[in-house]
Amino acid sequence: MFEDFIDEHVDVGEARLRVRHGGSGAPVLLLHGHPRTHATWHRVAPLLAADFTVVCPDLRGYGRSSKPPSTPDHEPYSKRAMAGDCVRLMRALGHERFAVVGHDRGAYVAQRLGLDHPEAVTHVAVLDVVPIGEALARCDAGFASAWWHWFFLGQTAKPAERVINADPDAWYGLTPEVMGQEAYDDLRAALHDPETVHAMCEDYRAGLGLDRAADDADRAAGRTIACPLLALWATGDDMEDLYGDVLAVWRGWAENVDGGPIESGHHMAEEAPDQLAARLRLFLKG
């Protein structure tokens, strides 16, 4: 995977991030979702590297990045904390301004980058999400049934870690056929680390608390993402069923919104890399 990319660990202060980076041109940061690692981008990153400098980290808590100690309010795993890591990572690599693409949980970090660090972010692309605050405000029985893992992973009364750690392979049900053997091996090693499982649960706990509060505060203050925003979603997922006009949702959060569906299941970077890379290239060069 990632031929001609550098594989290293970068100290960003509160965390030490494992990152692969390569290519040349304007910098673009690719952020994975749950439970993936940076390796989810192994088919997309080389397609973009001819035109862009591509940076693919494991978010704090995920993969081989460090796991800061958790706190009662789950702040170390808030998207604001993760966004701060990303700004410091990109500066360490020599990039003061950059585009960001996020999938799933990584898309919430991309959104937070656009809101908290407008001076650093040139473009934001979000894949298969609406803002956390928006999702929870619209939550109904259909969402709770389809996305029950948000609440299972996010609650603390009966922590999910014990259930997941009993048999991570059965819990996640992953196979190498779609994602590729090397990406699968990288992910499986992470999922068999109880510290990673705990950190991923903390991500969801922060999502239900601090992340939602941050979104609600932005909405109340009228803050929006000023740079161009691209929202893409998988036809095999349930975004349109849950939200109808996905772009209309995002137009309440950003000033310049474009996007549309990708013919794929949820993990579009693995399942439809050519189509995804083409949409991203067009957006990032615009």
C-alpha cells in the first residue's frame, strides 16, 4: 500500500499521530472514519498524489496513533481536540493551509476544522454524514434503530468495551475481500488492542456530549463554514432515507455547498475509489 509514501509518527503535542504522506502539489488531508485507520484511503491516495500532496493520518485513538488518557467529559476525544491535532500535524509537515476530506467520524473532524480553523482550511469535503448536532436534533425511531451503535458505544452505564473486546472479529465482521489484505491486517491489529477500542468508544461519547454542544453553539451563533464544501454520500447507505435532501441540510452549515451521491456502499474509499477520487479532484481543483 501507499507506494512512494512516507510512513512516520509525528508528535502534535497531546498526541503522536501515525501518518502516511506523499505526492506533490496543494496539500489535502484525508481523515478516516470508525473503525477504520488511515489505510482505508490506500486506493484513493495514489490517485490523488499525482496532483496533490496527500496526508493520511490515524486520528488520535485510532490505529497506531497514541491514545491520550480519557476524562469524565470525554474531551480528549472531541472533534475539536482531533481538529487541533490535524492543524498541528499539517504545520509540522510544512502546510499552513490545506484542504480536508473526511469520511464518517473523520467528516465531523473535517467539519470542525472548517468551523474552528478557517484560516487554515481551503476546502472541506464530507462523506456520508450530516453534522452530529443536526443528526441528533433530527433523531427519531428510524435513526435510533439504524444507528443504534451511536448510543451503545456512547453510553457509560454499561460500557461497550467489554462486549467488543470479547471477540472483535465477530463484532466488526470485517473481511479482506473488499478493503484489501494489507488494509485489513492494519485494521485488525488495531481492533485487537483494547486501548483502541476504548478510544473509539470515547469518540462516540464525546459525540453525544461535547461535539453536539459545539455544533449547537455554532448554530446558535450563526457560524458557518466559509470555504467551499463538498458533500458526498453512498447510494448504498441511508442518508437520503434519513435526511431527504442532504445538500439542503449542509446549506444550513456552509456558504458554498455542492455534492451528490456515489454509487457505493458506506466505505466508498474502498468500494468506489476511482469515482470518489474523480469527484474530489474536480472539487479540489475548482
